[in-house]
Amino acid sequence: MFSLVPTGPVTRHIVRYAQIVLGALLTSLGYNLFLIPAHLLTGGISGIAIVIYYLTGLPVGAQNFVYNLPILYLAYRVFGRHYAFDTIFGTVVLSVLLDLTHFVVDWNVCANIVLNSVFGGVLTGIGFGMVFRVNANTGGLDVVGAVVKKYYAIDMGTVIFVLNFLIVAGSAFVCTLEEMLFTFISIYVIAELTNRVAAGLNREKSIVIISGEAEKICNDIMENVHRGVTYLDGRGGLTKEPRGILFAVVSLTQVGRVKTIVRHHDPQAFMIVSDTSEVTGKGFTLECESYADAKRKWEEQKARHRAASD
């Protein structure tokens, strides 16, 4: 399978930050093409900025940056400069692009509030997911949630959900009931797409095969499906007889071929087929943040935690 794995640390950094910029651009277009023209709300710091924009006309991007300043300082103090740099980069890029693309609000590409809520959620969710996929963020409540989790052991998702709910509920006075209902639809779509893109859209299938003819099945899969197979030795819990266990990851279109091979060699074989959101390794997926960069962040956070404990 063709692989888009960047080679060299410089190339990896370029690809990573280009993905952050592209993600921020899609998020900005989701806001300005669909959500704002439909007078819909959203969560997070940008949601507060949108509410103020509806009331005063102040630019959303500039507001987003100003409101994030204390959060950026918090990111630096708690997590260190490496984490803070990624947060600052994501926040600045999103804030700038929100204002640079604001002119598309006047295009009124869609007059249907249902379509606006769905397509706005899709674009915004894909954008955020691309940013999160490379272990970056755009500031806002993600940093607040991470800080609360660090010091109070409260689940980050729960913290962000509660804060988003309070922001949207407190902003209800600027929307009609219909707009509020479609706001919740767009928030759901954003969350769903963010999770899917961040986890990976390459829905490969992982297959576990338990059979007395495992060796024949293994050779047939490698020869005719052209996929690597891991062979494990096992035994039945009841009969104590030896059983071969095979593990392989294949594409959706290759599952049928694997089933045919298994049925041919052993109709009584036990086979499990599961969804796999992401597979890392040669031939599968794009490399994200380098281990060296991630480790520097971890070490800096550990040092700050030790210093705070002393």
C-alpha cells in the first residue's frame, strides 16, 4: 500500500505544521461559510467570540486571540514551552484565518439552517480533527481541560463538555429556539467528526483466526492477499489441543478474500473481524509528531511537576 510517511525531521515538521494550518483553515470556513451566516452558536472560546460578534460586530478572530491570552500563559506555566509553542501556533493561525476568511460570510452559500448546521459541523469537525491528529491544539478549553485533569484527576472530556454546555446555555439569549436546537446538532457533528478524524479515517480491519490449519491459511494470505500475518501458538481451553492463532490487518475490500481462504482450508475455524481506526507502521499511515519532540514535552512537564511538588 502507498504510504505518505515524511522522511527527515525537517520534512516531518513542515508536514505537521502544514496540517495544523489546513485544519485551522477548514475550521474557519466551517464557521464563516455555514455557522455564522445561520446565526448558530458553538462551544469553546470561539463560541464566546461568536456571541460577542452577534452583539457588537467585533471580529471573531481578534476576540479569539485576546480571550486565549491567559490560557496561553497557563499552558506555558503548567506544561512548558514546547506544549505552549504548539498551542500558541494553533491559536494564532486559527485566529488569523477566522478574520481573513470572514468575507465569505456575505456569500450566503446556503439558506437552509439544517444544511448549515450539518455542513458547518462537518467542516469544523474535520478541521479540529486534523489539528488534534498531530497532537496539537488551538488553545481554548482543551488547555483548561488538560490543566483540570492534571491537578484534579477529572476526565478531560467531562470538563470540556460541562464548560461548553455552560457557554452555549448562557448564550441562549442571542438565538431563537430553532437556532439553539440546530446549534446542538452542529456541536454533535463537530464532536463526532473531530473524534473520527483524530483517531483516523483509514478504517482497516483487524482479523484474528484460530484454526488447526493456521500454517496453510497463513501462507495463503501472504501469497494471495499480500498482507503480513503474525503467527502465535495457542491451545484450546477445553480440549487442550494445540491451535494456531493468526493476526492480520487488511483493508475492507480484502476481508472477503481472507474469509474465502479460511473457509477453504478450515470450515470450522474461529475468526474475529474488528474495526481498526488507525494502523501505524510501514505502508499504513502518516507519521505524526516525532518521538523526540513528544519526549521533550513530557520531560519538561515532569520537571515542572516535580518543581511544583517541592
